[in-house]
Amino acid sequence: MRAIDEYTATFGEDAGYLNWAAFGPISPAATTALHDTAALLATGRADDIGAASGNDDAARRDVAALLDADADEVTLHPSSTHALQQALAGLDGIVIASAAEFPSVTITLERAASASAGRLAPRWISPAGTRVTPEAVVAALDPAVSALVVSHVDFRSGYRADLEALREALGPERLLIVDAVQSFGVVDEDWTAADVVVGHGYKWLRAGRGSGFARFTAQARERIRPVLSGRIATAAAGLPADALPEPAPSGQAYAVSAADPLASAQLAAAAAEIRAVGVADVAAVLAERVDAVLDIADRHRIPVTSPREAARRAGIVVLAPTDPERVGAALAASGIAVTVRDGAVRVSPHAGTSADTLGMLDEALTGVVNS
Ligand SMILES: Cc1ncc(COP(=O)(O)O)c(C=O)c1O
């Protein structure tokens, strides 16, 4: 069996699940890792406790490999919002962001600015269709701009930003800070265009909650003061009691306290699983599932507002029927899980989404259109 087929065979969620952009039902590999680690933590043996905390290194290593980064540039966090706090709180200058970004970006940037005593300020942009294009960024640039913070894939429009073009628009000096929550592990991206990448494992990676992470390049570490870092983020080996050592000379400078070995075990298992299959293969099968959803929408003449071009989309298809609430209710009544919000129905399949699930969507929409 091909690795990709073995991977898609591990999807065990209920039929009708098309809400991966909200939550990823956790994979058998992550579940096993969770149970194994819980067993280690139950013995009280020093070796077992040590082995459980070894999951942190494994998680950082596997995430780093997916980012084409060094493990010591990667830190673990309870969520991607915690990771964004690290990236934004220590920045100076003007930071461009779309006012329509997920609140992990908007609220975090606003709060960081208000705590900065004037060192940091947001520059909100409102690009058409919430698409953060290079043109929209260039129009907001001036010498005071120090960074752009952007979702790689927008949670609402499904638009996939062009990181290479954004990097070119910003120039080499300004920081490109990317929220990769809606694409990490399922889009074959060159993450090295970004200075900071944050993400989590609880959607597309199927790792469960508590699995946030961030990567900080050397350029990011030069510009972002580690103002929120904590006891494990220093250059000292061991516990820095009775001393105030300098921040660690690595991504660890943006860590706070020890990661949860259970969450790390799940993240490591999920990231290793994706690595073993290869992101390119996962992305190719996901693209087929997205095409199938688009085909179903087109056959039912339901307008689609998310991008159709392969390079500008990931796993989110946005339907804009005239009565989204009614469509959403009909889908729910047919056992189909999607997100209905802001006048649209967000459908998000994964590579492992079954033909049965797609058939259920087709059938439910037939019912809606006919009624
Ligand atoms: C783009 C984006 N960023 C961040 C988050 C929230 O992530 P976390 O719960 O890890 O803070 C979400 C959740 O839906 C999201 O869609």
C-alpha cells in the first residue's frame, strides 16, 4: 500500500465530517502517543518521567523538519495565539495586519500595541475579499513599517496568501510573521520566506489541543525582544535560581515554561506521520477532495466565494447560498458538520475525507435545492 493510502485509511471520524478548519478529529497515532505517555507519567519512575518529556524534543524536531528549520528555532506553546503573543509583544514599529484577520492576530496585535508605550502600533488594512495580496501590503508600506502579520490561509475566505510575493513586497529587512494554522501540514509551502511561523496541531495535523508551536529565525530573534519569556527561556543550563541569566540564544528565548508532555507526544506523532507520507502527497489528495466539493457546489448552482486556483486555496471551500442559515440547518440535519458564519457555509474536507461523506453532502444539497 502507498504511504498516502495508509495515511488516508487512518481517518476514523464520523461520516459527514467536513469541518477540519474548525477542529481535526485526532488521529490514531496521536491517540496512541497520548496513552503511551500517560502510562509513562503514571509510574513515578525518573526514567519514565524523563522519557515522557523527551516528547518535547521530538515535537520540536518534527515540526522543524516540516518547516525546513533547525529544531532550536522552534518553541512549543499551549496554542498558536500564545505563540503570536511572543512574536508581537516584543516588536517595535508599525505592524501591518488585515482588520479581518482571525482574532488571534487582531486582538493580540492590539493588546501588544497598547502595552508597548508607543513602541508598537498596528496599521489595519481592509483588502478586498479579506485577501492580503502583495498589492494591498505595498499600498500600506512606508519606512516606519517593521512587519506584516498575516494568516497563510484566511479562516473566512479560504484565500491562501502568496508568501514569496509578500516577502518580496516587504523587502528583506521587515519581518514576515505568518499564522499557519489553516495550512500547516497540508499545503506544500516554502516556509523559509517567513521570519516567524506559528501554528497548532488541533486542526489539519490531527494532534489535539495544547499543541501550539512557533519558529523564530535569526532575523526574527534580532528584532523581537523576548519580553514574555519565562523560566525555561534563558541561556543557563538547568534551573536559573538565584540568578537572572540572559535569554537563550535560540528560539527557546520565546518559551515560558515546560511543555505538556501529553500534548507534545500528540504533536510529535502527528507531525511524524505527515513527514512519513510527505506534505506534497497529502496536499495533492486534499486538492482532489476540494475539487470534489467545488464540483458538488457547481452542480447545485451554489455560488463559491473561496479561490478556485490551486495556488491560492488550501482546504477551505466557502459557499454563499442565498440563505446560508437554511442550508446550514439542512446540512446539520443530514449529519454533516460544517461552519455557518458571516453569511456563508464553510466546508473543509481533509485528504482522508471519504466518498461517503462527499456523497452525503451532494445528497443533502440536492434536498436543499429541491425544497
Ligand atoms: C487562522 C487561525 N489562527 C488561529 C486560530 C486559533 O488558534 P489557537 O486556538 O491555537 O490559538 C484559528 C482557529 O480557528 C485560526 O483559524
